[in-house]
Amino acid sequence: MKITLRTFADFREIIGFRGKEITLPEGETVGGLLKGLCKVHPGLQGKLFDAAAELKPYVIILKNGRNIASLQHLDTVIADSDVIAVFPPVAGG
């Protein structure tokens, strides 16, 4: 299946693109996608996950505009044509 992965700020710099269509196996979860990205881009692991391999609380992952925290978190299943967006913490003033 094909999905669109969008990354922003620090994540875009580590992964090397802002938006890209990628192919995933059927039934892949958000957690599986993120762990696969960490294998290819080692600098991503520490930005996304804490020492217990839990998603850091300030990282925002959206599936089709909905925060995965309101879905099944990392167990959220990705479907064909979904758009997954990965946002780092945002600060400003």
C-alpha cells in the first residue's frame, strides 16, 4: 500500500524530505512505520522515543489530520492512501 509521509522541522532534516509517498506492507501500524524509519535514520530514535522505547509525549503524530493519541496511539493501523504527519515539539513566544 502507498501512503504519504510528511515530516517537519528537525524530523525533516534527519529524514531528508518534507513529504514523500512511501510503500508499506498491509496492516502496518504507526509504531511499525516509526521504528522502520529509525532503523534507516539512526538520529531519529532519540528524537521520537525515550529510553523505555515509548513515544516522547511532546511528539505529535497525525493520521489524516487526527492525533494518534485519540486513536490507538502507536498501534493505529495505517491504510492505503493515508497521510501520516510527524511534528516535533513547537515552542515560541
